[in-house]
Amino acid sequence: MNKFIDLESYKEDLLELARASVYSSLKDIEISGFEDLYSSELASLRNGVFVSIYINSPLGKRLRGCIGNFSSSSNILDSIENLAKESAFADPRFRPISIKEFPDLRFEITILSKPVKVKSWKEIEIGRHGVVLKYGHSRAVFLPQVAVEQGWDVEQMLCALATKANLYEYIWKESDCSFEVFEGSVLSEY
């Protein structure tokens, strides 16, 4: 993570960029009005980015799409624009977002540090680390905020992560299982 750029000061603009990207796709119009953002210091950042989209429902905040990457040849602004669209229309877990849903959507952007391999799952810190679990050809990721939002401890989070990877719940205890951790700056409309 680039410690010298205050991402929080760009929060509203970045969230509006994600929102406008989805809206422009829904309406089949050009996105505009972000020239100042594209000429800012953010245009040089190449960090990984995840864009999560939630919808307000009677049961509370519900995930509606989430797509991201750990590295990109694009700057984070292009990544946010593209990943917002992918989250809205290409997350295989959900049907594409409709214009009717749009007013109830809330966006969340997580700008990531580079993942670093850890020797043991015991090095994982809830509330600080996002986690990549790898076992053979299977892999699953949770952003740093997921375990906190779910109220999980490390072991509960790893069981859920293994299940997400379509693996045995306690596979994370196996010596062949490896982990990478990363941190994230979360910018959210919640």
C-alpha cells in the first residue's frame, strides 16, 4: 500500500466512480466528470482492488457482487471502473444487477497491499489481514473486513474460507495448505 497517498480524502470520488460505472452501463451512456480524479496522484497507483456491491434489504446489507484482483497493469481508477462493472454484471454467484435495484445499491472499494506468504495460519490477524488460502489447484480469498463483519475468529474464518474453495472445512490444518495475507484500505458507502 502506498502510505503517502491519503485514500480517505478521495473516498467520495472513488465511490462515485464505481457507482457511475455501473449506472453508465445500465443506461448505455458514456461515463464522464472524472477528469480531475484521473489527473490526480491516484492515476499512478497499481495496487490490487476489490469492488463489492451490496443491496439494502429488509434483512439488512446483502452482498450483490464482488470482483477484484491482486495486481493490475491498469491504474486503480481504471481497475475500479472495470471491477465495478464486473461485480454488477459478471459475478457468477449472482444475476446481473438491474436498473430497478440501482437506487438501493451501496458500494465498497478495498485497495490492497501486495499479498505476503506466511509460514502458518497462526500469523493471521483478524481485523488486519485479508487471507488467500491455497491448497493444490483450489484457492479462496476473504478481504480483511469479512471476518470482522461475520464475527469470526481465525479458525472460523479459515473453515469458511476452505468451504468457499470447495474444500473440506478443516483442510487449513493440513501441511499442504498455504496462506498469504494482505491489508486493505476500505472505502465504503456504509
